[in-house]
Amino acid sequence: MKQIAGLLLTALFASACLAQPAFEDYPVDEVYDGFLATMRMNSHELAPQYADEANRQTDIGPNFAGVHTLFTFDCGANCDELVVMNTESGWMLAHFKTCGSHEFHLESRLLVINPDSERCETSYYLASAWAVEPLE
């Protein structure tokens, strides 16, 4: 009986350690509904490379973390480049290369890079108004 109880506790602990972050665990307070800024060229070292195309797409408005626009650029087979811009200010906050998959939601601050990828490690990031940083 003690062995069964021990195995159950071990299984519960292992499943808790392997639990993936959930979008609903990182909600936004509100969704921005104001002026849609264009990307500021001086906001990030890579902004000049992405600004023209991002500015053509700014009319989509926020699509990530309530106030950010996440743009996707193709970089080849099974490769996407992601650019995150604060829609209100026009500041480019982050740039990511993926193995072609990512998940995000307007009403969540969580960004998942390479979910369920067999080739690349899955990474989790959290957005604030002014940064997108690794989830720890």
C-alpha cells in the first residue's frame, strides 16, 4: 500500500512539473482600442529591416497581449520570424525566429514559440507593456 501511495505521489509531482503554461493563466487587464501607431525606426536595432512591411500591416491592430501587434515574416521552409510591436507607441519590443510555429492570443500575455515541435525547443515568453521576456 505504501508503494502505491508513493507511486501516486511521484506521478502527481511529475505531472505538476511537466505542466505547460496556459494562456488563461496570463490574462490582460484590457485590450487597447486607440490610435494605431507605425513602427518607430529607432525603437530596436532590427526595426529598419521590418518597419516598411509592419507599417503596411498596422491596420490589423493589436492581436497579442492586449496592446501588441505580432507580425509574422516568412524566412524559408519551416521558418518564421516574429516581430512584436507595441501598437500604441510603435516601439518594436522583440524579434524571434521559429521553426514555423507559434501561438499567441489577444487576451493573453503568453507567447509560445515552437509548440509541439520535434525539431526545436519550445519556449515561453510573457509580455508586458514594454517588454517580452522569457517566462521563468
